[in-house]
Amino acid sequence: MSPSAQNVSVQFLKSPAGFLATWFYSGMMPFAPGTWGSLAALPFAWGIQYYWGWVGLSVATVVVFIIGWWASHVFEKEAGVEDPGCVVIDEVAGQWLVLIPAGLDPLLYLIGFVLFRIVDIFKPWPACWFDKNVHGGLGIMLDDVVAAIYAVIAIYFLNIQLSGM
């Protein structure tokens, strides 16, 4: 269990905020919770894209961002830790944003996963600014979504290139 998760009660983890903030407990993995959260986001993104296309995934991304803002704020207060590592719903929102232009292309999903993990870890500007200066649930969510924009642009152009082949 990650140190930030140790600060919260088991009862809280079973609450809607705990369940969603950790994205169905994928953030509870002891090593690289952000990577596990991003990985756990992939089948949901695929299903949403399969049934409702890029518009559905766009709407779902906004919805999970709003829910994540609330859930991560509640989790942060309960844990008493700023930006707890086990909160991975921010990775879900960022990963889904990256996958919007990927369609249902497995190669683009794989590339999108890797690119998102890179930008999420290194947080190029302005994501690093949001990470340092915006706090609470909004800050937890924003830095990942802003970082994801870099990967979205790359996936968009890769999709155009692959479509033209």
C-alpha cells in the first residue's frame, strides 16, 4: 500500500471518492501507481470509443475530470497528504485526452500510453507550473491534463501520417 493510502481509513477507500480517486484501486499498487492508473484507463477508453467514438471519449474525459476534481480533493483532505500518489484519476483524464485522436488503432493506443507516461513524469511547461502553483483537487487534475496536450498533438499528427499510408 502506498504511504498516502496508509493515511486513510479502509472505510474511506470503500467510499465513492476513495474508489474513484484510486481508479478502482489501481492506484493502490506499491510501485508506479500513475502507470497502473493509466493502464487501467485504457480498456475504458477503448470501450467508450468503440460505442460512442471520439465525441463520447471527449465527453467522458470532461466528466472524469470533474469527478476527479471532487474525488481527489476529498482524498487529499482525508489522507492529509498533498497530491497523494495513489490518486490516479488524474492519469485517467490525461490518458483519455491523449487517446481521443487515436480512434481504435491499437498502435496509436500503445504510443499514446507511452507518450502520456513520458509527459506526465517530466511535466513540460506549463504543466510543471500548474503542478507547483495550483493546489487541491483542481491542481491534481490540471497538471496531468495540461501535460497530456503535448501527447495529444503528437498522436493527432501520427494518426494523420498513418492514415495517409
